Amino acid sequence: MKVFISQPMKGKSNEQILAERADAYALIRSACPDAELIDTFIDERLSEKHAGLRYLSRSVDMLDEADAVWMLKGWEDARGCKIEHDCAIAYGIPVYYLY
């Protein structure tokens, strides 16, 4: 089962993002041992006018591979997470909430 983790990233360091992601993945694996993480972390600086849209477009593209989406705490306040959530719902991908 391929899992997609959606997490707020604004104002966090790469280290914080990756640590939260690792903790979430460990919890997901404890519930679903066959879970395979889709690596949606993009460690690249984009200089476009709306770089956030470029990051989001890449993550939505990867969402196509997901068998399930896990939303991390604070997702409802993050624009990108809300869009990923809405896309998953619209396309019938099961969504779970990890707080």
C-alpha cells in the first residue's frame, strides 16, 4: 500500500519536516506494516513568482500513486494540505487523520 503524507511545512526547517514525517510514517507502519511511503519531500528551492504552486503541482502529481492519504496535525490551516485533501476526496482516495 502506497501512502501519501500531507503535512504543513510553512515556517519549518527541512529537519523539522523530515522528523515529523518519519514519526508519522512509523505510526502508519505500526497500523499498516505493508505501507510504502511516497517521498513527496522536495528539497529544492524554486525561484518562480509563485513557487508554492510549483511545489503543490508536484505533490498533487504524486498523489496519483497513493492508495491512502494521511493528514498531519494542522493540515486544515495549510493551503497546500487543504488542496491535497480535497483532491484525495474528489478522486476517492481514502483519507486518514493523524494528530
